[in-house]
Amino acid sequence: MVFFNESGTFGQLISYINVNVTGSLFLTLLFIVIMLIMICALFRIPIEFSAIFILPLLIVITAYVGDFLAVGGVFLIFIGILIAKNLGFK
Amino acid sequence: MGNFTQAFLIVIGINVMLWLGQFAMLEVNPTATNFLDEKGNLFGKVDSGNYELNETDPYGMLPKGKSAIDPDTGNIFTDIFNSIKDWFADNTGARYLIAIISAPYNFLKAMHLPQEFVFVVGTMWYLVTILIGILMIWGRDT
């Protein structure tokens, strides 16, 4: 676990979830991303706005955890389609 | 805006985000997985090396005609047919547009998703885009 600060509050949260709940860093990070998307859905926020938070998180995670490439790549495709929709046509 | 143009815009948008995402990942961690190369996507056609566009010959992207048939080699009938087919593909730009049919399949393969999922999504895109292309040729694009 070299890419986040394990002594910080959220770093400890990720470490504890990793050790006590999921047992795998990939599942922990997937859990965090799913929670962010669910929060947007619960508060009736369009999923496009969740990209502001999720996209930087996914880029950093995918840079260090290669298994996350599928999730990060699919999300990048989703953002690409959003950009095309908003720039090109209604 | 026609359906084929919308499909093309979507593929371009996906290309942009995947490229930017890859550059961002490599900046954060230079040893990250390099999942996208220039094969099978539209950006490779305009890249003259080292992620630069060719500003001295932008017309290089326009369709070109095929060279003359060589009567000394091959069968004259199949050579004529191939020459006509290639002439249409090159001079109408169809060869360039056909690249968007295969683009999403190559993206999904590059991200190492399960082969069955990639096949199903890629097939859906192939069939829909080929249908749109045929409708566009026949002037039925809505």
C-alpha cells in the first residue's frame, strides 16, 4: 500500500476495511467507488456530477492497482460518451 | 445530426477520454499499465509520431487513389475487381469511416475485460454501426 497515507483518517479506514472486511485492496477500492455512486443516486444527483469526485480517484487507483483497469476504463468510456453527447448533439 | 455522425462523435469522445486517462495514469505512476496503443483507434491515423499532428501536410488524411494494375502478375479480372473496390474505399473515404466500426471492440480488449463481455458489446456495436452505414449509403439515415 504505497500510494495513500496510511496514518491519516481515511488511510486507516481503507486499511481496516482491507484487513477486516474485504481482504483485498481491489475490493476495498471498488467498494468505495460503488458507495460514491450510490450516494449520488440516493441524493438524486445525476451520475455525471459524481465524475468530478470519482474520476481523479479512479485515475490514481488505476495507476497503482492494475486490476482496477477494467473499472477505470469503463468509467472513462462513460465520461467520453457524456462529453460527446454534450458537445455534439441533444 | 445523422446517426452515423453521432456514432462517430461518441467514438471520438471515448478516444479522447481513454488517451487523457492513460496520460494521467502514467504521470501519477510511470510504471502503470500502458493499456492503449495506437492500433485499432482513430488517433493512430493522424499521429505522425511522438503524439504530434502533421501540420505541413494535413491533406494526407484525405482519400487517395490506387496505383495502376500490374498486368504481369495475378489474374486480370480479380485485379480489376480489387482495384475498383479499393478505389471506392479510398476515394470516398469509406476505409477511414470503417475504422469507427472496430473502435469500441479494440478499446474493451485493451482494458483486458472478459472476452465474452467484449465479444457481446463489440458485436452489438458492429451490427448497429454497419446497419447505420448501410442506411446512410442508401439515403435512409434518420
